Amino acid sequence: MKNVEAFLVSSFTVNGAGGNPAGVVLNADHLLNKQKLQIAQAVGFSETAFVSRDDDADFELSFFTITGEVDFCGHATLAAFSTMYQEGVINEGKYLQRTKAGFLMVTIEANGHIVMDQKLPEFLGEFSSEAIAELIGLDSAVLESTRLPIEVISTGLPDIIVPVPFGYLDQIQVNETLTSEFCEKHGVIGIHAFELCDKTSKVTANCRNFAPLFGIPEESATGSASGALACYLAKHLPNTHSNSFTFEQGRAMECISKITASVESSDKEIIEVKVGGFAHTFGRQEISL
């Protein structure tokens, strides 16, 4: 039997509060996948990140939910690099991470703000408002009133980006069984719903994320889906927003998170996607294997 220490970290915090919790295990080279899953289940958060050495990058990161491995996780990446920075493993600067979603750069700023490069977007198709309405408990006419498409976008993980009119976000009631079946059938992670804020607001959009197929009824900050949403807005509303966005998530969970995102374009083609935020360590957990 051996003991493994997991750091407990909230990502995308606002002044140290709120955020989305993730587990972080450093020096994970010796762990088997079944042990990583066991650790992730013991930690019990939506994702746990495992950091290992790598010959071609600064670090290799793997990510496990309580049900299995996923290719990428934004808030767990933020948690992992924040932990390494706070523990003195790394200093401010740029670091290359290997993930199953590819090689991605992470920048540590002097104030502890962390910015993660994401994969360039894949636009994977659209769904009708009728198909999504029954999953989230809103009438299809309400969804259609936004005059915006419901689109699957991946910047590491494929999510269904669902615009809803202002005032309807908190009314969403997800049918977890139907949503899980739908996501499994169509090869997507979950639903990322958003409502645009008033142009005078410092926040671009409020968001909610649901991934019951992966044991996540709702989470309070989703890094990968925030990158996808930034690409969605740059594509469909290019003249109403700058290339920089601020998203709030977790309001319905009473755990507000703040996520920054930016998109760089050239000749109407997206050439760079970044997502950033702060993280706060709130505990440690020892797990016996």
C-alpha cells in the first residue's frame, strides 16, 4: 500500500472565492491509469489532473473524472500549473504541456494569473432547437428567439454551445438521462449554455455547463467550453464583441467563477485561442492505494 497526496484547488476564482474544484497530483509518473481513476474517485471532484515528466514537453498532464479519462480539462490544467507555481516547482514564464488533446502552451504571469492555449476550434455541426429544448427544459421557441445557432465546437473537447435569451439561463432544468443518452449518441461531452450580458457590463456572458454523461450534473467553471464559446462569439457576432471576453459561471450553484478568454484571427480564420484565470489551493488529501 502506498499513499498519494492530492492538492485540492479551486480554479477560476474571484478574489480567492468561488471557482471550480479540481484535484492535482504531482510526480504521477509511477501511477497506472486504474490508480489514477481510483484517486480521482477518492477526491470526488469533476476532474483530477496528474502531472508527469515528458521527454518532448515540460510536463505531461492526464485528466480523470470519477468515471474515466478525458483528453483535456481547462480548469484542472489551471489548477495543476497554479499548484506547481505555488509549490515552487516552476516560476513565471511559458511552459509546454503534452495532453491527449495535443501540445499546448501555458503562461504563468507574475501575479499568478495563468493563461492556457487551447486547440484551434473544430466546428462540428449544429442541432435544432427542438432537439435541445427537451434536454434543458426550455421551449424551442425560446431558443429560436436568439436567432443564433446551437453548435458543437471543440477546442479540446466537443461541447454543444447553446445560446438562450437573457433571463432564461437560470430557468434551465436539465434532464440528465436524456442529455447523457444524447451526448453519448452524438459523441459530445455536454451542454454549455450562455446568455449574453448588456453591452455596458464588464461580463460578456453568464454560462452554465452540464455533463451528466461524465458524472457532472453541473459545474461552476469550464475552461475548455469557455474557449469554444469565445470562438462561437467570434464567428457569429464578430462586430459586437472585441477579441477578448469575460465569462461568469456558477451563479445557479452559488459559486461564481470568472474566466477570461481571447481569440486571435487572421483573414477571418481563428489562429489562436487562450483561456485564463486564477486558482486557489484550499486543502490536501492523502489517498491510500
